[in-house]
Amino acid sequence: MRLVFLSDIHGVPSALEQALAVADTLGYDKLVLLGDLLYHGPRNGVPNFYDPIKVAQILNGLKDRIIAVRGNCDAEVDQMMFGFPMMSDYAIVEADGRKFFLTHGHLWNEFNPPPIGSGEILAHGHTHIPELKTLESGLVVFNPGSVALPKGGSSRSFGYFDGKDLKHYTI
């Protein structure tokens, strides 16, 4: 199963469309949304081309392929915009023998790891910085970065699991 990981879209449809265009060339079975889909939060300035209604329309067009979790900027009113569930703090997905714990990162992260085993993958966003590393415990931490608001000198990015390896793609 091929997975595309998007996080921290923050209501910017042009960034989402660019990420999806690259993802379409790779091919994928499921689109994993790791939170902060529509709102940009009070700590961030209003992004260029902010249009949460258009982001919701784009994502609703893909609703049958989406697995989504809630980010710290997502609210119950956001759920009303979507035709797929996105208010859970986490989801667990198995793909090609790998177990993924999907979350935004503000609750579960490498400093507060979820109760999963060695070799399993904690996939989260929140920091807006792409990352792939294995902790001493054996837990794999994967952050796809931010589609719209990269931080820490990183570029806009998303993540991809091709059934074997985890990778980052710059938009």
C-alpha cells in the first residue's frame, strides 16, 4: 500500500494542489492527513492565498482515499466542512507489514511517544520540519514537514511510503 502524508496545509489550496500533483505522479492508495488542514493558528501570520473553503472542496473530492487526524489548529466547526472524519487524535494503519501511529504531534511525539513497539512508525506533523529518524527505543519518527508553512529553514514538503521506504518530497 502506497501512502502520501500531508500535514499543516493551513488553508492554502495552491500548496495543496502542488503537493497532490507530485503525489499523483508517484501514485498512492491512501492520502494521510496529519492535521492543521484549514486554519493557520494565532502563532502564524495569514498565509498567502488563504482559502480554507477551496481546501475543503479539494479534499472532499478525495474523501474515499483519506485517513485524517486532528491537529492543534483543527476545530469541530472544521469537521462540518469535510465529508470524511478528521477529529480523532490518532489513527493506526498497517501497510505492507508496517504499523503506523498517525497523529498531529502536539499530543504524541518523540518526547511523549505513544504506546507502540520498536520498529513501528510514529508519523506526525506539527513542527513543520521534515524528519526521519529512529530513536534508541527502535521507534521510527517520520514527519513529512508542512505543505504550506515550512519552518526551520526547510522547504514545503510531504511524505511518501512506497510500500517499503519512507521518503520526503519537496514541493
